Amino acid sequence: SILLSQITEEINKNFKSLTLAAIAQKLNYNKNYISNFIKNQTGKTFTELINIRRVAEANKLIKHTSYSIAQISELVGFSSKTYFYSEYKKHFDHLPSYDRQYSAAEFLKV
């Protein structure tokens, strides 16, 4: 659907600071309608979709930059480092430090 494409585009562009109220206002819909629409179309909540996008971006930054994990959690829009760690572990089944160490080991092999 066009609306789902618009929502996905907004999430991809503005995942760092996007809120449900902001996306609803931008697309001229009630936030409850947008929330229910997202859940019905994707099976996930707005927050889950935002966190998936944030964690994916964090994973890229962990593997390809020297920013600290704390800096990365802020850069991708998490206000709590603890929440970031729990979301990262939920999506990747390990902590971000594992990916940082694995990336460093791969770099040294080259």
C-alpha cells in the first residue's frame, strides 16, 4: 500500500528522532489510526519498527567506525544505553561488543 510505503520511507529517513505523533501529523492521519495500521500491516508496533531500524544502523556503525558503543547508541536515537543493549541483544542474540570484537578480528586478518 502507498501509506505503508510512506511510513517505511519516513522510518528509514528519520529513525533517529521520529515519533508516532510526528509521522501521523506529517501524513495527515490520527496517530491511533497509524499505530493500528502499522500493527495490522506488519505485525509489529511502530516502536518495534523504529528499534529494528536503529539497531540495524548501530550494527553498521559498530562494524565500520571507531565510535564508542555509547556514542553509537546515541547517534542512532536511543536515549538509554541500557535499553539500547537490550534491543541489540534481542535482535542479534549477542551484545554489541561481540560485533565490535569480531569486526576488529576480521580487519586484522586482511
